[in-house]
Amino acid sequence: MYFQTWAAVWQMDGHGPYVWGAYSLTLLVIIALVAIPLVRARNLTQEIRNDERRRAVAAEASGENHASKT
């Protein structure tokens, strides 16, 4: 192994803050690229379900109104 201790791995001959910062930023972007579409899909699915419920309730209510008029 190139580094003898974990402290040396973190320091990386003085380049550690840059390297680990770049890894952290990259990981953060990858997590965001996965999480954001998942959250949007979940929200869209919930909106579609709510819309279907509203339409079903409206159809039921209008069907009751038509039945009571005749």
C-alpha cells in the first residue's frame, strides 16, 4: 500500500483536502442525480392518485345528482 497510516491517507502528501473535497462533492452530486428524480416521480404519482380520487368523487356526485333529478 502506498500510505503507511490512515492519517497519511487523509493527508495525501498535502493534497488530502482537495482530493477528499472533490470526492465529497462528486458523491453529493451523484446522490442528488438519483434522489431528485425519485422524489419527483413519487410526487407525480401522488398527484395522479389525488386527481383520480377527485374525478371519482366528482363522477359519483354528478351521478347521484342525475339520478335524483329523474
